[in-house]
Amino acid sequence: MYIPTVVTHYHPAEDPPFRNLSEVPERDRAKVIAMLAERRRQRPNFHRVFGAKYITLRLATEEKLRALFLETGGRPERQAPHYFVLGSSKWFEGLYPSTKKVVLPITDLDPATTSITLPDSFTAMRLGKDYGIPLEPIKPYHNRLYLLSELPTLIATHGIPVDEPTADYSNYVREPFGKYIEVQVWSDTPVRRFLAEE
């Protein structure tokens, strides 16, 4: 059974890695979201959607993720995680016209501060209906969060999503979503050298 040995964080080339909108002070969020929307309007190959409800859904999703992680014995050091995909994702890389990435060996991650969802946490936590995003039929791995030690069993049971790049991102937020396994890192420790570069 193949288990990827790295995790990858993707970000627009013009921004530093590991930026999370939920860490933007509330007074500045509308301005940042407007800037991201304007960037998307000006650059047709910037496909990432940050709509008006995005931040509310992001915060609710992270709250649920963190609660589940604590229930499973996780020890988060951050309120919100740093996001990675397991292995790599050509689909995610295609969200931006110019994409940079940070790749870490999975052995750099501390099991006490690492969680996993299949697929991404927005889909897995199933809160989208309250924000106008249709829900997919429920899967056994939805509403669940996995620990790093459970990764082999997760892959043996459900497999790894097929990494399929796409030419059309126009409606991805409303389409069934099973593009990758997401890894949440609830600590600055493995990425500290990248945070220092900002």
C-alpha cells in the first residue's frame, strides 16, 4: 500500500506561505477579502474563491475541527491550523496563476499536533449547507477527523483521491469534492523557518 511520505502547502506566489484569513483581525477581514476578490477579477487564472461567507464558514469549520481534535486526544498549540495536502495535488496547484509550495517530510510532523480529514476540511465537516453550499451525500469519513497514526488505516479503507488537474475551476465550490487528503498542523514548530521569512 502506497502512503505518501511528504505533505505540501500551496500558496499564491505573491503571498508568503501559511497565511490564514481566520488570523486576520476582525476589523481588517472585509478589506482583505475585498482585495482577494479584486485579485480574482483582475487575474482570470486566479481561481480561489473567497466569497462574503467564506470567513464565517472557515471559522465555524476550524472550531469544529479543533473540538474534534481535542476529543481524540490532540494537543493543538494554535487556534487555527496550517493546511497541507497529503503528498501533492495538481488540482490545488492550479488554483493560482503562479503557485509556490512548501514540502515537508511527514516525519517532521508531531502526531500530537497533526490531524487529517478526507477530503478537505470544508467538505468533511459538512457545514456548507448553512452558507449556501450544497452538501454531498454523506460518506463514512465525513464529520470525522483522523490522527496521524490512523493514516495507514484511512488509506487502506478509502484510498487516496485521484489527483486530477482541471481546466475548469468555475464552479468547484458547488461540485462534489474529493480531490485530496488534507493535513492540518496545529503547531508553528515544523514551519517556523518559513514564518520567519515573512
